[in-house]
Amino acid sequence: MKRLCTFLIGSTRYALPVESVQEILRAPVLTPVPLAPPFVKGIFNLRGHILTSVDLARVVGAVPEARTTGGPQVVVRHGVETVGLAVDKVGDVETVDENRAATPPANLAPAARAVVREAHALPNALLLELDIEKILELA
Amino acid sequence: MSETTDNNAEFIKEFLIESHENLDKIVDQLLILEKNPSAPAPLAEIFRAFHTIKGTGRFFNLAKIETLTHFGEDLLSRLRDGRLAFHRGCAEALLALSDGVRAVLKSLEATGQEGPLDVEALVKDLRPRAESPDGGVPLREDSPAETAPAVADTTLRVEVQVLDRLMGQIGELVLTRNHLLQRAAFSRDPAVAPAVQRLNFITADLQNQLMKMRLQPISGLWGKLPRLVRDLAVALGKEARLFLEGGETELDKSVLESIKDPLTHLVRNAVDHGLEKPEARHAAGKPAAGEIRLRAFHEGGVVHMEISDDGAGLSLDAIRRKALEKNLISPAAAERLSDADVARLVFLPGLSTAPAVTSLSGRGVGLDVVKTNVEKIGGSVEVRSTPGRGCSFHLKIPLTLAILPALVVSSRGLRYAVPQSGLLELVRLRPGAAGQDVEWVQGAAVFRRRGRLLPVVFLNKVLHGPDNADPAQALLVLQIGPRRFGLAVEHIVDTEEIVVKPLGRHLKSLNLFEGATVLGDGAVVLILDIPGLADHGGVAATDPAAPAFGDAAAAPKPAGEPHLLMAGPDDGRLALPLSRVLRLERISLAALERVGSEEILPYRQGPLRIVRLTRLLPERRKSARRLSPENPDQAHVVVCVSGGQPVGVAVHRILDIVDEIPADTRPGGRPGVRSTVIVRGRVTELLDLDALLAGPAGSP
């Protein structure tokens, strides 16, 4: 069994293992970065460290919500790298059975397929677990 | 030279510390070895420790140390090879030996001599004891050295990473203080301002202390040079003598690291291209051995370093020819260039390509790289050459890299920080009509600056794409390597000390930003990368329309040097040579502290004496039109150098920089004033800074 931290992009539920989530910020002020790749929403200050906010909606090919504040940021750490993932809404922590994980649905948008590791069927919804390494490798 | 002895003293101190550590290691390992005589690791460790002490001891000609450690090594090699079995006597002999070394070290520290210990006798005593399990006489009870001497007790080795982390945290503290300083101005609580002020002082002090901790003498960097010069001279069939002066000058460790290569390069160049062969020197009436001098000193918050040789000097004709050949300058410019301008051409990248080296009898091997590297850390390099007499390079290097002064500018409502190291000057563009100042030549924007055309890069355009009505109001004249350009920005917001923070991996490929920082108000802003901006703006190093050096001579030479124009308290006009000005600051008068009759401002590199022009030059007109200052709590301070010390001169207002100071002057009418001239229709007093500060009011 493993525990996943879930969040919403539009109406789709995505998730990451709780171990890779360092913390969740409600709405830090973002500084836009001109000429940055489109999936970079901006940068923000987390206790003296400058983190990049990756716009998850753009990464998975959804239409990003237009808003000026950053919205919630899921701060994930992988190795030495720490980034913020801009999401629409943060959900609950769910416990899933990793033995019953499924491959991502075939009709998933190609952009999303590239970063989704596997799918978990919950009684009332489908959870798409993200592959944090793939997100960090974006360029 | 006395310098060598100074350096030696420094090296001996290091040797003492290192040797005490090695001796401690020997004792530890011996104790391990006693418990487990067959273990090879401790044996090797002990051997290595003795070997290190011996090597350095021999370097300093310490015969006694050498005798003792040699015996130790000998014993250990026999133990290692199995020619001798380890027994208690060995351990005792080795322990007594390390005590002997300690005694010599102690004497060395106290008196500079190896002391009275009879090492031959000691070795003779110890040998039989070590060589057979029951041989020799028992050890003498008065075996020397019981306590480790002072030098090892008063110093502490700290890992650089620990200091780096500490520096990072102090950087945070500086940012937090900046934030508080801004907020405190709005606080109604009277207790807040003094508390914040105190925090301010403590932070500045901490920053200073830590910076000092990271400082290391430049002699550490110079240590390898004598060998380098010697080997190179031998290989080239030349004779060279190296003189080092000011090795005790200190620099931040990371700065030292980053000037290592440029320095080595310049010294190599001096031997390789600077010095002539003995025959040629002889023919020129110079001694056969060439001289290479390195001089370092501290002045005005930066470290100056000179690398000079007494060789033939730069071959200016060859450089001029080469630059023409390579199309780096126009034929007309080549005619007009002064010798100093030609010498400066050696920093152009085109001159340093490989084929140029062979045909050029002067220098030019990668000097552009030297310049770029030095400028990358906010330093500068200049060259001076006298034909037949030699050539010298003058480096100015910042003390530290961790916290740097920056200018905050804005574009489309967002703020950006520009490091001040590459900043030459600020120009206010006339509002509304950029066309008045900035001209367009075949689609390229240029700015006329003292008769020279400067390519202009619009920050808005680089960051957000073309915009017809660019609301740029200010122009930053920036220089990086051979490239000089103007950066047009909407507004200049402020100056602030910033801490460079790295950007995440997704933004690493953007060469436009050097990093980000957190401003006093808590906002995160990006730090612009000046070379990256030049690339984006398409500024070429040697654009014929705006050569870095070539057409400088075409401009009418301004009469005299540029001056800073200021207003005194009664709106009188005053001017000061710009070369004497380090920087301009706006300070809060509340931050001034009185010490005796002096006013002191806690400043970057320590206390800064502030003198008020009002005190030095009392009102000069009876009917003075008193100006009420815009903000009574603030003062403009011109930080200048006088007698090698920075001094802050508080003035009423800073007006402008003027290039042309008329030649026809009238001698000054009062002490501290060199002369009186008319600038822009106003009577202006040219200040004599040294006289002013040395006068009765200047030094109370």
C-alpha cells in the first residue's frame, strides 16, 4: 500500500507519493520569467531558496486557469532539485494498492501520457500518478 | 626582499599547524598499532605523516626535523617491509621521536630557531631500543615537549562549505534586515526604529567578520609562481627574477580561486612574450636577467594587483597592423589611435587567435579571456606599455563575491537587478521622445555618447518583443569584455545590495539571467546577465559602427577629465573629479553615529567617516537662497578616496556628470577650492578634496 498526495488540474485528479512532496503552499507570489519555457509559471521564494513554479496544467496539456496569483504550489523534492508544481486545487491523501495499479488510459492526451507513471482506480475516481523525474527533465 | 621572509613566516606558521596535526595522527595511529601490530593501515598513515613533516622541514632547511623524521621513516619502512617486527620498543621510540619533533617545533615557534635539542643523541638512544625487543637503555624520563604550543591551540580549521553556508545565511539576514529597514519607516512604535537600527549594525558587523574569515592572503596564490617563472625561463633560454610585493593582501577565497588562471596566464605571458632573451637585453643595455614584479595592495575597497615586466614592451606597430588586417579597426582609426589605445587592443578577442601569435612579437595570447574572467567577477584589467621599458597589467578585484551592489530597474512593471560591476554610467533619456537621444542607423539603435556611437539594447524589447513606443527613460552604459553598450530601461528604481541565488534547472538554459534575488520589500526579482543581454541585443564585440576602442580617438577630446557636479546647501555649484569618486549613496542621517567630533556611518567595508560639506565650506553668499531638502532625514553621500581611505562627503544634491570643464579657470577664493569655473552658466567651484579634508574643519 502506498500513500499519494492528490491534486486537481481542471477536473482530473493527479497524484504524487507523499514522500516526494515536501510541503504545500497556498498561494505564493510568483515573479514571471520572460523568455522562459511556456510551462514555467514563474519563480518564488521559499525560505530563501528561489524555486521554479512548473505549470502542471500546461505540462499535461490542459487549458491553464487564468489567474494572476500563483495558486496552490505542491513543493516536490527529488534529489537535489526542488520545484513547485502549480495546481488548481489540492485534494486529500489517498491510500492505494500499488499491486493494483494500471497503465495510464490509452486515450490520455500525449502530453499527459509523457509524465504519468501509472493510474490508480479509486471507488469514485481515477488517480493519475505523475513521474516526478519526467517533470524535472522537461526543458 | 623582506617580502620573502614575510611569506616564509606565513608558510612556517602553516607548517607548524600542519605538523602538529600530523604528530597527533602519529600518536593516534601508534596506539592503534600497539593493539593490532599486524594492521598495515596505521603503519602507512604514520609513514605518510613523518614523510610530510620531513618534506616540508627539508624545504625550510630544518636539519633537526629532518634528522628525526628521517630516522622515523627509516624505522617505519623496515617495519613495513617486514625486516623488523613491531614490538613495544618501536612504539616507544616512535613516540619519543614525535615528542622530539614537537620540541623542535615549539622552539621554532617561540624563537624561530630549531632550539638546543641534541637530535643526534636522541636518535642514537632510540635506535637500539627500537631495533631489538630488549635492547637499549630505558627512555630518559626528561623526554622533551609535554604540551602542544600555542599556534595549534588558537587556530581552527573550518571547512569552506561551512563558511559558505554561513555566508548564505548572513545573506538571508541582510535581506531580512533590508526588509525590516523598509517596514520600520512606517512603524508608529517608537521602539522599533532603534531596535532595527541595532539589528542593522549587528548585521553589518557579522557580514564584515565573516567576510574577514574567508579572506586569505594572496601569497597562497603566488606560492607556485617562482617555480613557474623559473621553469618557463629555463625552457625559453631566458633569465628571469621574480619579485613579490604585498603577498599579505587578503582576498575572499572564492575570488582567489577565480583569479588563479588569469594571474598565471599574465605571469606566463610576461616571461614568454614580455622578457627578451639575454642577448637582446644586453644589446639594449639592460641586465641579462629580466625582472617580473607582482604587487598587490588594498585601496578603496578593492584589491589592486600589478604584474609588470621590464621587457621590450608591447610591439604597438605589430598590434596596429594585426588589428587592421583582422578588420578590428578602420584605417582611419588606426591613424588616430593613441599608443595607450593601441595597447588596449590586445584585449580584443580577434587578436588572440593562434596564427596571430606567431607573427606578433607582442602579446595577445588569450588576453581577452583574462579580461572576460576578471570582469566576470566584477573586476577590471588595464594595460600600460612603454616601448623598450616593459609592460604592466593592472587588475582591480572585488574583495568578495557573495553580496554585490546592484541597480534595480523596471520593465513593464517588473523589476530587475543589474550588477553594478559592469556599469559605467547612467544617462537620463529625455522623456517622451527617445528619438532625441537614441538614433536609428539602419534599424539599429545607437546613442551618441561623447561623440562615440554606442549600440543600444532595449530591455523591454529583449524581454517582451518589439514595442513601437518604448517608454525607456534611462540608459545604463554597460561594459563587459570588449563590448560596451547602452541598456535602455523604463525606470531606475533603486540601488540595493543583493545576494545572488541560483535559478532552478528549468531556467538554467536562459542565458539572460544570472540568478534571482529577494529585495528588501520581499519581492523576488531576476538578476540580468550583462553578457547575455549583449548577445540577445546582437551587440558584437567589434562592431565597426561602434568599435570598442577604435573611434574613441575620433571624438573631440573632452577638455580634462569628467567631473561630478553637485549642489551645496545654498545651491552653490561644486565639482569633483570623477576619478576620485568611488560611489554615490543616499543615506539615512539617523544611521550616523557620533564618535568624538566625527560622524561615522557603518558601511560595507567598515566604518566610513562622513564629513558634511556644510561644515567644510560654510555658506558663500549672504543672500543665499536656502533650499529645503526634499527629505530632511536623508543625505546624498559621495564616497571618495582621500589618503588611501574612503571618506563620505555629504552634499545637498548630486546633479550630473560633466565632461567638459573649461580650461580658463580662476584660482579658488577659499581653502579647499582649487579653482572656479563656469559650468553650464553657473559659477562652479572645483573642490580640492585632499586640502578640504586635511583642513582644520576636515580633520577635527
